[in-house]
Amino acid sequence: KAMGDVFRKQAGKMYDKVNIRELYDQKATRREIISALKWLKAGTTANDVALIFIAAHGQNTDANNYCILPVDVDVADVEATSVDWNDFEVLGDIPARVLLFLDTCHSGQLGQNLAQINNTEAVRKLSSDDYGVVIFSASRGTESSVENAEWGHGAFTKAVLEGIAEGKADYSKDGKIELPELEMYVIDQVTTLTDNQQHPNTQKPSTISRFPIAQVK
């Protein structure tokens, strides 16, 4: 919700118009998530920036396929009822710059202490040059994502919000948050907040280097 609010405020500033579709709690079913990805593809042109922000639970299946666990996942058959990276490959067909933010951790909500997420291979596959997809991952493939009730968010989301909404990632002081600036701020902040336990990483194709993401007040 906080990310949605941040980008709504960018309408008339960095972007002419901001269209947002949000799925929370019981609405975040497998069908609705896949439908939202198709909605994004259908409505995005070469002049747009597409952004996906996911704060959810994820795991690797027995086939070593990293997936997002929707609210209606069947823990007895995760492979058939989760949203896996085959579903996310639709992002590669979007003819625009695509930003995918992943703030995922072990599935404590499902009452299980799952192994730490390893999405390294999935991230590498998705961010090939043909796609133009930039992926901000909250942690390395073998790390968990840290949360704290005092923050109101996980360390990764907290850092992203501060960097954009509060303008803390505007290192150049030019009034714009560019991709490398946000990347640098988030890595530094999360590493500090988690006492070096969590290390965000960014995967991007060589076709994308710098572009503005948001405008500072």
C-alpha cells in the first residue's frame, strides 16, 4: 500500500498518469495474480514504465523452481498452485522498461520454517537482454528477508520507500531518483539495518543502465 501511495504521487511529476492494480490478502489468489500480470502486459506501451512490487512468501519447489505462494496455495501441491517463474515470463513480452521489486521471505505465515529462498537462477533467467526487466531482490539467493515491527515493513521495503518518497537516494541532488542511485541506497541501508545479514541485489540487462524512476518534491 505504501508503494502504491508513493507512485500515485508521481502522477503529474515523473509520469503523466499512474495506473495501479493492487491485490491484498484474500484477493491475492493465483488466478488474480496471473490476471494482473496479463493486465499489465496489455496496458503497457513502449512509452511507459511497468512496475511490479511483491511482498509475499516464496520458496523453491522440489524441482528447484522458485515460486510465489498466493493466498490460496495448496501446501501439499505447491508446484501446481503457486505462481512460478513461468507465469512471470510474461514480463519479458512487455515492450517497455519493467521494474520488479521482490520482498519475499520464508513462509512463516503458513506455519512452516521453510528453507531460505534461493531465487538466483530464476532471477538470472528472467533478466536477459531480450526482456528489459530490472529485478530488485531483497536478499541473495541463500538469505532470508528481515522484518521488524518498529519499521512497519521489511528492511528492503523500508529502504526503497525512504530512497524514493523521502528523496534519500537522490545522491546527485538533481531532484530525480535514478536506477543506480536507488540501487546504491537500498544496498547500503539494508546491509546496515540488518547488521550485514541481508544483502539486496539487482539484476538488469546490459541494455539498461540509467533512467529516472521518480521525481523528488
